[in-house]
Amino acid sequence: MKQPIQVNFYTRPVCPLCDKAKTKLLELANEFPLVIHEIDIYQDDKLLEKYQLMIPVVEVDGEEVDYGMVSEDAVRYFLQSKYEI
């Protein structure tokens, strides 16, 4: 079995872009062994300050892969190139 890929998904409540991005991540989880950690930026002042204008943000291994209008293709390309799956 392949090692799970840890994904931090920074979001906030009532966020249509976040909902769309989450759907894309869940679709990618059918192709890659993703473990998605959904993080509400309103629960942490530092995260709120850092991401309030960027959300949603997809982060893998500490690297921001995509944000805002998250592209499924961009995240897929990153995962393929980094994990050779």
C-alpha cells in the first residue's frame, strides 16, 4: 500500500470556493492516497491573518500547491510530479 499523502485544506465556513475545492480534492482522493485535514482558519488567529484573502488553500508537505479558484489539474500535476504515482 502506498504511503498516504497528508493534505492541509485551509477553509472557512460559508465559502462556495471552499466547497468547490473540497469536491475537487475528494475526486483526487480516488486517484491518490490522500488524507485531507480540513482546517478552519477562523479557529487560529495566525492562520486567519495569513490566509484570509487566499482561501481555500491546498497545502501538501508544507508547500502551498494552489489557492483561491483551486485547479484540480494543478493539484494533480503537483501530486504526480512529487509522488510519482
